[in-house]
Amino acid sequence: MRVIDYTIEPPVVEGNPSLSSINESIIKPLESKPTRGWYIAISISLTMLLIGAISLGVTLWKGVGVWGVNQPVGWGFDIVNFVFWVGIGHAGTLISAILFLLRQRWRTSIARFAEAMTIFAVMCAGLFPLIHTGRPWLDGYLLPYPNQHALWVNFTSPLLWDVFAVSTYFTVSLVFWYIGLIPDLATLRDRTTNKILKTIYSILSLGWRHSGRHWQHYEMAYLILAGFATPLVLSVHTIVSFDFAVSIMPGWHTTIFPPYFVAGAVFSGFAMVQNVLIIIRKVFRIEHIITLDTLEKMNKVMLATGMMVGYAYAMEFFIAWYSGNPIEQFVFLNRALGPYAWAYWTMVTCNVLFPQLFWFRKFRRSIPVMFIVAVFVNVGMWFERFVIVVTTLSRDYLPSSWGMYIPSIYDIGILIGSFGLFFTLIFLFIRTLPVVSIAEVKAVLNSSQPSHGGNH
Amino acid sequence: MENKILYSVSGIFEDVNKLISAVKTVTDSGYTKFDVHSPYPIHGLPQAMKLKPSKLGWVTLVFGLSGALFAFLFMYWVNVIDYPLIVGGKPFYQLPAYVPVMFEVTVLSAAVFTVAWMLFIMFKFPNNSHPLIDTEYMRKVSVDKYGITIQASDPIFDLTRAKEFLQSLGASEVFEIYFRESNVKPKIFDKKFILFLGITSLIVSGVTYFILNHLLFMSPFNWMHEQFRLNPQSKLTFTKPETTNLTPVEGTVARGFLPYPYTDRPDLAEKNLINPLLPTEKTLKVGKEKYLTFCSPCHGNFGHGDSRLKGQFPNPPTLHSDKLRNMKDGGIYHIITVGQNIMPGYASQISSDERWAIVHYIRVLQRAINPKESDLK
């Protein structure tokens, strides 16, 4: 058996590269011409985006009647996708903020990318409640502003809390991301010889000078932002779960929802980050910066959160039985055995069964295995939201008002479009900004910090 | 060279440990206006520079707490004072339900203001014309070198002494850095810049005007016309009736909405219907609220027929006409209930009592404009 010494932290970056070679390997992709692979990738994602745009256009022209939603299932793909995308975003903040506070140095190499993913995912997520209103051009009424009808929003409604949670989350993530980008943008500004790029970088980097006096406040600001982003990310999915838990629908009205949703969000988010990173490190040849050790740690997080989600599935059934409430019991039996049982079992297989492979070191470190498992996790977590939303609504208290939900092609088109938007933004991002935080990676190199008790 | 103003003397260092000990010497020899530049934050540097701990946390505290307080007071004012609305039979003031929004606003204001304060007030950014920017020195420290900069404005600064000092500390290269022309002459009054501002504001205002006044009234954004919807009790055309439960059982009567016998007989309505409510303060309040919500978009806040719909719906006549002032309450009630010509009926949206309250409120408006003799006393 191999003996591993857990007291020594492995280096974050392999091979101990020099500071300038870090610059080279991270900035090179921005300066070279895009590869053919990139063109192929972005044309696929743009096609998906176009499909989404057409579906959305039809929806706007004709109204939400073209979707599959109707009585009694008034929340369909729109809400399922919303919860799914918000969840994807959560991994980014977890990596950049929570792991920062916990001093997990391995986060450095993936934090920038994960944060960018958060922002893009929240953009995709935000789209859905906005179009769900049916007339998105009137969405201004979601905000409490003094309007001519003297109406105010209902501050005690979870749906309004959602507006605040998601918009705060987006803004704070964006600020956090931007603050991290400023030193790197300044480095790009100092490096580039292209006049237009230089102007853009100068404007964006605001005149950052790598000054020691600034770094001190900067690190403080980063710490503060991480400190705020941490409870924020927990609050966001908690509030999303309130959309369900605060109602009185059977299967939704449970106290387990907030932690269950947060765990699920981290779970699916890590799966998405891992999937995309595997491709990026390969394409950009930065395997020594985003190392296999890092990916293995992400798989461990997925294993842990996957178990939490599995626990929640089991606990929901237990509580339904233990509560003695026949309606609650019916809803859960209906989930497992009713008309949407196929969705339920897809979810269980993908979320609980497959991640068990990560108990084995061999699978945790095998790129193909982990990639496939993470794809399954994403599928499973999408179905989790589908199961929650649709099974409860389609069969609630009154059998006379039961009904089935069948998505229309426009629903599916918009879902495809949201993936298109997400990947298009990612592909543009990796071509325009450093995917790895240059300053942060430099700071965690072994030789970059003064040795203690050095020559005084 | 002669007429250039010196900003600083800056030395490049190759090694972190050497840098830290050099910084300590610089600090100890009495320089105050110096700075250190490095491509990443270095542990122990603030201590070596003898900097006081960052006070940024206080900014966060102040703005975070004000955010929380503002959110709380605002929600209290809305829910209890300005717009009390009973939801689910719960009290107006419900602290637990305010917590999520208070929390989000706290985080938002703390995070945004901390960063803005740091960047714009502490660092005085944006500052792209700083003399250090775009120098050989800056290009080095942004990759893999470290630098110490001693400013010429330091009280004990002396050009040759400072240069030798940095060299003696182990600087591999020493630069003299000068202010640029542009540091002296502000660029804001540049013709090009003013032109740029002008064009930008022209485009922005044009686009805004177009969106608010035209785009929003085009299909499919038009506000009220051409709705793909079902009229009450009409036949389903776009989906199968069995898939919905839109059609109620025959003979269903909604609570508070009794059948109305005078649909086609305004004359009988005016004759037979009597306002069951007294014009008490409470009634008038309800009437005002309902009037402002349902009627004011077309009839205007005071009933002058000054619609807010910008011609999207024909403007109604004033409610202060003699015809209406002499009409009995029942007649106005009838118009609200079944509508008149193109004005739709409101029977399905406003309960019968509320309709009567609106009638009272219209009387108040009428008497405010055309008071009776007795009112003037």
C-alpha cells in the first residue's frame, strides 16, 4: 500500500516554473490566433444560442402560451432551468470565496475561471424568471421604485427575495471577479504593444501600479469580499429554495430544502467547473497549473456533496412516512412510482450512484472517468429540479385538478439556448482575459514569498 | 530633459528576500514617500514598510450597517405606512420576512462600497496618467521583478544620494522617472474628448427616447392591445379544454360577485340601485385606492380624462361633466360594472362594495372641482 504524508501540502503549481514563464503560459492563448478547435467550439455554441434566440423570439411574439406550461403546472422548464443555472454558479463562489477563507491554496489556479463561470451561469439563470413573467419588458416592476401607480412590491414574498438575492449575487460576484482581474489587466497593459488593446486594458485596469501600499488594502478588500460572498452564496440558494419551501405544496413545504438545495448547488457546480476545466487545461496546455491534484480534490468535494444530496433524498421519504401526512406520503410515492418515475430514477442514478466511483483513487484521478461522471451529475441535477417542480405541481391535493406537463419545442429550444449563451460567453472569456489569476498564482509559488528569518 | 519634472528614483530588485531587507533599510533611513512594487502581494511587506493595518474594514462596517438599516426602515415604511396590504392574513410588520432582503442589501452595499471606496477614494483611481505607468520600470515589476521607488517630493530626497542609496542596497538597475506632459495639462478639455462626450450623450438620449416612446408601443411590446388571451367564459381556441380547468361548472357564482340583472338596462340600474355605503372616511379611502389603481390610468388621477396611456387607448371624457354630476350613483355604478362603449366592465376585478366606494370617491373629486354652495361656507 502507498503511504501518503498528509502533513506536507503538495505544491499548487507543478514543476516550480519561474515567474515570467507563468506570465507566458497564461497570457499566450490571448495573443496567439484562435485555433481551429476554438472556431468549431464557438460555432457550435453560437448555433445553440441562435436556436434559443429563435425560440425566445417566438415566445415573445406569441406569449408564453407556446410553452408547455398550463394549469396545474405553471412552473415548467423556465423555473427548472433557473434553479439549475443558479446552482451551477454556486461552485464558483465556493471555490473563490469559501476555499479562500479556509486557506485552501489549490483553489488559486481555478478560482478565476470558476468565478467567471458563476457570472455567466447567473446571467443564464436570471434570464428565466425574467421571461417567465410573460412580458419581460415590464420587468421593471420587479424592483421597488416609486412608480405612477403608487404600488410597491411585496417584501414578504420569497419571489421578491429572489430578485434581491440573485441581483445581489450577480453584482457581488462581478465585483469580486473584477477586483481579482485588476492586477492582471495591469500586467496585460504593461505587456501588450497593440494600441487598441492597450487602451482597453488601461481603462479596465484603472491605472493599477502593483504598488505595495495598494496591495495591502487590496488584500484586505479581497478578504472582506470573500467574507461577504461566503454567507451570500449560502443565502442565495437558500432563498431559491424558499420559493418552494415557503409555499404549502406537498413535497415542497419542508425544512430540509435550504441545506439540500445548497449542497445540490455546490454538487452540480463542481461538476460543471470540472467538466469545462478538463477541456481548457488540455486545449491551452496548462496541465501544470490546473493540476490533476486539483481535479482530484474537486472530485472529493463532489463525492461529499453528492452524499449529502443522497441523504436528503432519503430523508424526504423518511419524513413523509414519519409525518403521517397522507398527502405528503402520496407525493413521494408518486415521485418514485408515478408518471414521472423515469425522471426520478434518472436523478437518483446520476446523482447518488455514479459519484460513488470517486471512493476509488484510481477513478478520482482518471480524466475520462471523472469527466463522464461529472456529465452525469449535471444531467442528474437538472432532473432533480425537474422532479421537484413538476411532480409536486402535477399532482397536488385535489385529484380533480391533476394534470401532466409536457414541454414544447420552445421550452427545449430555450434550454439549449441557455447552454449556448453560457458556452459562448466562456469561449469569449478564454480568448480575451487570463483564465488563471496571474498575480495569485505567482504569490503561491514556492520561491515567491520571503523565507522566514531571511537575511535581515 | 531640462524642463521635465522629476517624479522619483526607482530601483529594480531581483530577489524577494533582498527586497524585504532593502525595504527595511529604506524605512529605517527616514524616507516616508517611497513605495514598493511587486507583481503579486508579498507577505510581510507591510510590516517591513511599517504600514498601519488597513482601515478598510471600517468602511465596510459603516456601509454594511447603513444598508441593513436602510432596508429595514424602507420595508417598514412601505409595508406599514405607505402601502399596507394584507397578505395571507399576516400582520403588516413581520420582521422575519424582512430578514432576507435586509441581508442581501447589507451584503450588496458593504461589498460595492468597500471596493468603490478603496479604488476611487483611497487609491484615487482611475489614474492612467501616473508617471510610473508605461515606464520600463513598470513593465519589469509587473512580470517578475520587484522595485523600490523613492519620490522626489520626499523631504530628505536628493537625486544622487537616492540613486547611490538604492544601488548600495543591491538594486540591479536604477531609473529616473519624470512626469509626462500630460500630467501637467489635463485632457478633459481636449476637443476630441468633448466631441466624444457630445456624441455619446446624443446617442444615449436618442436610444432612450426611442425605447421609451416608440419601441415599447410596437408589437409585441404593446401594452394592452392584441393580447393572446381568453375572454372570460369564452370558448377555448388555442388549447384543448380537457387539459385545463378554466371552465367552471355551470351556474357557478363567485363570492361577492352576484349576477347583475341590469346588464342591458342602464336606465333601470340608475333608477333602482342605491348606494349601500355611507361616505365615511374608511369608504372613501377604499374608493380612492381602487380608483387610483383601476381607473386613473385612463381617467387621470383627478378624473379629467388625462390618460397616462399616451394614445394607446382613446382618452375618456372628463368625469366632471354635468351629465355625470347629475347622474345618480346607480348610473355610475352601472358604467363601472358593465362598461360603456369601449370602456370595459370591471365587475370581475372589483367587488360590488368596492365599486360603490369608487362612486363615492368620484363624487368627492367632482365636488372638489365644482363645490356645492354648502361646501364653500
